[in-house]
Amino acid sequence: MKKYAVIGNPIGHSLSPAMHNAAFKAMKVDAKYEALEVERLDRAYDHLRKTYAGINVTIPHKVEIMGYIDEKEMAADLIGAVNCVDFNEAAKGYNTDMYGAVDALMSEVPKLKNKKVLVLGAGGAARAIVYGCVLEGCRVSLHNRTAEKAKELSKEVLDKIAKKVAVVDEVDLSKIDVIINATSMGMRPNNESPLDVQIPSSAVVMDIVYNPLETKLLKQAKAAGARTIDGVEMFVLQGAESQRIWGYDPPVDVMRKAVLAKL
Ligand code: ATR
């Protein structure tokens, strides 16, 4: 039997085992996926390499894992974080958050090229989303509570791939096609929204927060008549991308149902 795991600390509440095991079951694949609390990666790595066919990596090991693997794919290298490793002959690291975010967006906006996208936040999730959108040809602007962090990310994107990301201090939604919340605002138990301005009905609003599934931001968006993409979509689609990396053709609907059943 092939073994897979998500490693992190803490890891107890991870929805990944339910999602991936549901996929394996539906595909009739003899594999098992578990959640593994790893405190020290230096002590755990050799065991992981020997035991698992692949792993997902979450906080706090996403950056440190890059020092152990043999190769990195383009997105992982750009974003500077690995959340999926394929333990084949070589241990190869990927960042599936970027693909999950783009796939989730494309469910409502199939043609992303030249779309005006406002990203809220400048942390790890925002990095994956900003690079994903920029590589798809979107015109990205970035707003963050700590403006300095947004400026750093914008400068980095310019240096690495020669694309401009505008940093905005004041949010102006009048010309925005897509709004993405990449902050942790709205996560239970804090019922907060990152936006206090009217959302245009023509906008598509995506949230990375999936607990609660309908955040305050998504409620505002729906009330304004805008289309929404909830946080489960990006979570499931990054998981589906991990499955593809490990060589499977994942049943996305089954994975989505398994996650929703846990929420
Ligand atoms: P992640 O890896 O999930 O992106 P992170 O790196 O801790 O997590 O980033 C969290 C993001 O949410 C940051 O952009 C943070 O803003 P700051 O850079 O100013 O800290 C944002 N954030 C979290 N709580 C917030 C709040 N109450 N108001 C505004 N922004 C908030």
C-alpha cells in the first residue's frame, strides 16, 4: 500500500486526510493518507523520505522543506515555499496553492488575461495567488494592512518575472473585475470582513477562508449581486493538483464532498 501524509504543527484539524482518502477510495487505489505532526523536520525527513510516496507540507515547514528536497518546480521556486513533495527517484517539490487558486478563479472567470484583480493580503497565501494571477496575465493590484509587506512582494515580482503589481493604500473597486481575500480575516471566530466599501455587482469575489464557508465578505458580495468563489474551492483544487503530481486523475467532486462533510 502506498502511503501519503500531510506534515505540519499543529495538524490535528487538517481536512486533507478526509479529502485524499475519499479520492483514493473512489479511484479504488490502494493508498492511505494521514496527518502527521512534525515538530522538527531535521529529525523527521529521512523517515518521511523512506515511508511515503508523497507528502503535503503545511505550516511551519513550507520553507524549510526546500533545504531537503532534490528539485523544485517553477511555482515553488518563485513563491519560495513547497506544499507538495513527490518522493520518486528524486524528491521534487511543488507549490499547488498557485494552481489551486488559478483553477478556482477559472471556475467563474475562464479568461483571466487582462482581468483587473485586487488581492487583499501579503502573506504566504497572497504570494501564491499574486504569482498565479500575474502569470495568467491579470493586472494585479495589492492591498495589505502592513503596506510595507505589499511593497516588498510587488518589488520581488518585478525583480523575478518583470511584471508590475500596483500597491494600493486605499481600496477603489470601481474598475476591479476580481477581488480575492488572501488574509485570515473572516476566519472563525472573528466574523470580520477585509472590505468596508460597496462591492460592484459585476465583480467576482473569492475568499481563501473556508471556515465559515460563507464569510462575511462573501455575504456582502452576494448581497451586492456579485458572483462568489468560496475557500473550499481553492483548498480542494490545490489538493487535486497534488493528486495529479502523484500520478492520479482525481475525482474533484468526491474530494469537495468529503471536505464539505467535515465543515
Ligand atoms: P498566510 O500564510 O495564510 O497568508 P500570513 O502569512 O500570516 O498567513 O498572512 C496573513 C495575512 O492576513 C497578512 O497579509 C496579514 O496582514 P499583515 O501583513 O498586516 O499582518 C493579514 N491579516 C491578518 N489579520 C488581519 C487583520 N485583522 N486585519 C488586516 N489584515 C490582517
